[in-house]
Amino acid sequence: MAKRKIIWSHRAEIRLFEMLEFYAQRNKSKTYSAKVYQKLNRELLILIKHPDIGLNTEIESVRGLIVDDYILFYEYDNDKIVIHSIWDCRQNPDDLCIK
């Protein structure tokens, strides 16, 4: 079987960029943002090999992978893993939009 490919949705890319930019601005340094990004990438490498490790969500085919204070919402099949959104668990859950 070929290696699954990670595909970031437009929403997920925007959320990731906003999150990393927030920490860079707040900390006046990109060091923490780089650490968070590296941590997410390490977890995605594990997800490629074991895509069913995420928790089930209310949306049938969507799973959630908890990474520190964040949840990566994704779907997968034999060829790809689609990241729909990344969510900071410290935010208001009423604002959550997965897909």
C-alpha cells in the first residue's frame, strides 16, 4: 500500500497560519510557533501510519486527533488524510466549525 498523503483544507491552512502567527506576534519570536509546527508534523507522521487513532466525532467520517491543546479534525481513506480544521481547545466551543 502506498503512503497516504496529507491534504490540508483551505480552512485548516488558514487556522494553522493564524495560530502560528498569533504566537509569533505575542511572543515576539517564531521559536514557539516553530515548536508547535514541528509537534503537529510529528503527530501527522504517526497519523499517516495509524489513521484510526483519532477520536470519533459527531460527524460520522470525521475523527479528531488531540495534540497538546489542539484538535486536528480529519477524514481518511486509503490514499489520503484530509485535515479539515485545527482547533484550540481553549476557545469557545460554540465557535467550532469542522467542515
